[in-house]
Amino acid sequence: MEFIYTDQQVQDVSDYLQLYMKKNNIPFLTADECAQALSDASILTNTKGPKPGFNFREMLRQCRDGVLNIQVCGAYQKKPGARWKISYVGNHQQN
């Protein structure tokens, strides 16, 4: 099962998550927390894939692996296969 995302979708996800964390004074979120917030806002569905959060984590993997030309702002993992965290980045520039 493979999902293809666009750079614009990644930018929209980044913009929403950074604004969400700023408004709610949240320093970081897990991938599953992000997936739920994005689904609640109808930005990225949380129902595709084998389990909740898969769709967002697949986007993160495609960014990490260079399939896309853009990254989800603040997203990191210590090593491939480790859990993802998304941090609030105070100077994030929205498009």
C-alpha cells in the first residue's frame, strides 16, 4: 500500500501543526497525536492504512526518504524505525 503526497500537502500539514501547537502552547506532539489533530481538522485522513496514524507516518517517511522535496516542519526521529516527534518551531514561515 503506497500513498503519494505532494509538497503542497506537506506544507499544509506543517502550517496547520505549527499553528495548532502555537495556539495550544504545545512544545511537541507524537505522530499519532498529529494524525488525530489533522484528521479532526479534515486536513489528512486518519483512516487509510493498517492502523490509525499510518497515513501521517507514511508522509513523514516519504519526506525523510527524499520522495518529496519538502519536510514536515519540526519532524524528527532519532533513527529510522524510531518513534516520530514533531516539535514546535517558533520561526516557522507559513506560505
